Amino acid sequence: MLVPAAKSDIYVALLGISLAAILISCILMVLLLMRYDWKISVSSAAPTPSALATDVVQLASTAPAALPARC
């Protein structure tokens, strides 16, 4: 006894769109890595703790002045 095939609905279309997006992003990532000869330098991308500390100090020193109180 044969079972009839299920009909495609919007969710099947969304699965196809997401698959296409994943494939395109993988192709773009490969092209980007080929541009840099597959060399990945993570240490230069990660901020150091001292850089984070100076950023916070700089942000705190450039805080806007307090607004005057309204009557």
C-alpha cells in the first residue's frame, strides 16, 4: 500500500531559503579565507585586558555633563 507524498508548504520553502543562505555564506567565507591565504590570526582580533581598561576610563572621562533640573 503506497502512502501519498506530503505536499510542500511554506516551511519547506523556508528550509530551502535557509539552506541557500548557509551555502552562500560558506562560499563567501572560503573566498575570504583564500584572500588571506588561509592564515587566521586570532590574537590580533581579541582585545587585551589593558586595552579594555583604558577604553572604560576614556568613556568615563568623556561622559556628558549633568542636565540641569527642570522647575
